[in-house]
Amino acid sequence: MNEDDSALIEPVSQSIGTIKQLIDLIRSELTPLEMNVIIALITTDVHWRDIIEKLATESVSDIQDFLWQVQLRFYFEEAPDVDEVKVRQVNSALSYGYEYIGAPSRLVVTPLTERCYLTISSALHIHLGAAPAGPAGTGKTETVKDLSKALAIQCVVFNCSEQVEIKIMGRLFAGLAQQGAWTCLDEFNRIDVEVLSAVSYTHLTLPTICSV
């Protein structure tokens, strides 16, 4: 980043101008697909505008500044074998998934959402999972899904119940391992204790395998 504290003033103006152009465009005659794409763009662009304004307000000019490091950042990195896109946040570095996700809606990012992103990405970096907790209807599942969209990784939402058996969970984990997808186990506490024990053991072995 530029060491000039005023270097972010122009990007703020550019971001606001881009949002205004999208707002004008959304008022025109559009197909449902085009409408969904522009709504998702506006949602993400508003979040980026807020980030740039915050960096400008705090006079951030160093790439090592925590306000910059805590953001979800995308880098194209060249390598001797395969070039790839890396998604970085503080100390975590995750590979971009390149999964085609179409034109889905995006979540409005709040400070709490950003903290959840930071926690989940840090856990994934050390080959662990995350367990967002909170009252029903607060957006725990949607937060995980939106982070998977940002990383272009398929996220399979699995609704758990008392009828879930060990074989069902085994098939789920086998498919996830082959696909490289995420899973969000909704209502995880509803699983029977016997099945929960087997699932926990299976989940415990995954970080060990990934770290080898």
C-alpha cells in the first residue's frame, strides 16, 4: 500500500461512483438473472466501500496494519508448477475453489459477520472446523454459506435429526472428501449420542490426515 495517508480518498470516490452506476442500472429493464447479478454486486460493493472508508478514516498506509490484515484479501500468486488465487486473512491462507456458483444472493456483511469470517478462516488454516453458536434465526448457516461463496467452494447444508445414522454420515463425509466441499451440519445437537461420538471421531482424524 502507498504510504500516503490520502491515497485512499480517490478509491472511495470511485467505489461510490460504481455503486451509483449499478443503482441506475438496476432501475432499467433487466432479466431475472441480470437482476440477481447486480443485486449481488451492489451488496458486495457496499461492503468494499465501507472497508475503504474505514481504512481512509484510520489513515491506514501499511500492509501490516491489522485493519488491512483482518480483511478477506485475494491474491494471484505465481508458482513454478501451478499459478493460483490465494485468499488471505491475518495469518490464514486458503486456496480459491473456482467452484461455479451461478448468480446467488450475497449476505449483508456486518462487523459480527467479519469476526465470524476471521474465526472460520483461521480454523480452516489449521485444518479444523468451526461451530458458530447463537440463537435460532441469527444467520449462522447463512454466514458459513456466504463465506463459501466468497471462496468459490461448494457448501452442502445437511439438516441433522434423530433419524441420522452412522452410515448416512459416513456417505456424507466420503462425498465431501472426494469433492473437496464444505458441509454445514445444521441442528447438529439433534444427532443421537452414539452417532455423534462416531462423527466426532471421524472429524478428529481429518485434521491429522490433512497435516501429514
